[in-house]
Amino acid sequence: MIVSLPPFQSLVDAHWRDVARLAHALAGPTHGDDVAQTAWTKALAAYPFVRSATNLRGWLLTITRNCAMDAHRSARQTVAVEDPATLLAAPVAAPPIDPRPELWSAVAGLPGRQRAAVALKYVSDLDHREIARVLDTTPAMSRRLVSDALATLRLTLPEESR
């Protein structure tokens, strides 16, 4: 079925602000322009294959959202290490610019295995199987350690610091 589509430039003229606004909202001011540019490039490549012209704005915003997610994923690529257990030797410290230093001091006050499980989960982005392997325990126990740590943090931190 052939769909009658407006020229791509008219699509750009009508929706460039929406795409730019969403890209900046999702990717931040540093990467927003890159995400918007990538979204427009992908939209141009896919435009001849669009099956329906009823919601082109939604189609563009979906592409923009997906590009922002791709940018986020590529920014958090993990670095391979020989032995993940070496990550436990590193002290838990706040990032250089942290708006919530009380959070990091509360994490540092957790019991050792809970602190390690939280760091491996949220800083190193490991799943529970990998955490269990590093901590020499089971995946169920790693879930429990993370859960107990989060419960402790919820109790010790004021609600606005969470």
C-alpha cells in the first residue's frame, strides 16, 4: 500500500522544536543536540518506508526517545576487569560533583557485604548472578543483600535525600 507522505522538509519544519525539546529533556543539554541530529537522520532513512501518515509527530518522538536511550546506554558501557572481586577493594567515595553527600556517607556506613552488593549493583551495573559470583554467594542472597541495604538507606536517609 502506497501512503501519501508530505515532503520530509515540511515534517522537519512542523516538528523540529518537539524533537529538540524531547532530545534535550531525555539526554540533557550536553548530548541533546546529538540525539536530535541522530533522530532526524534515522527518521530520514526510514521515511520512505512509513506505512501510515496519521501520527508522524508520534513516530518522530518515538525515534527520538529510542535515540536518547541508545545514547544513555552507550555512555554507561562497562569496562572489563580481570577479577571483579578487585572492585570490592576500592573505597566507596562520592563522585566529584555530588549533590547528595549524605547518601554516600550512608552507603559507606552499611555493613561490608551490603555495601559491596549495592556498589556492584548500582555503580558497576552488575546483575544478581554476577554479584553472587563476586561475593561468593547465591543470586537469591545477593538480592537479599541489596534489598536489606536499600531498606537501611530508606530508614537512615531523609525522604528528600533518597
